[in-house]
Amino acid sequence: MVALVLLIQERSATGGIDLIAQVICDSTKWNVGIFILVIDIVIILIGASIIEATSFLYSLLAVVIVGLSVAAMSRSRNDEEIY
């Protein structure tokens, strides 16, 4: 989780959803952590029909904790850049 926050703060990505979120949030000024959280929740909801309830709940809990942590620790796209 800390590594993901550091990557996002430095405008880098691990690939996949993180990279897509960075590109979209750079042009829309949305918080990248919230965007990643929404995408991850959608993916988990799509997979809810094929996994058992306990796995679904643990996955949802993990995604929410990581997503909100990243959102809280990452810079908002509306903040001014500090160089």
C-alpha cells in the first residue's frame, strides 16, 4: 500500500488500472485514489457471482481499505504542484 502511494505521488504507476487511472485523472483533475477504488469495486462486483461470500467480503474490505488509504495519502489533482 505504501509503495502504491509513493508511486502515485511521483506520478508513476505499476501498470494496469493504476496506469489507466493516472492518465484519466491527469486530464480530469479527479483524485486518483478514488478512481482506483471505484474501478476495483466494479471489478469485484462483477466477480461476485463466481466467488463465495466470504472471499467476496474479504476482497471488498481489502479494496476499500487500500483505496481509501491511497486516496487520503495521494495528492488531489486539484492541488498545486510543489517542485
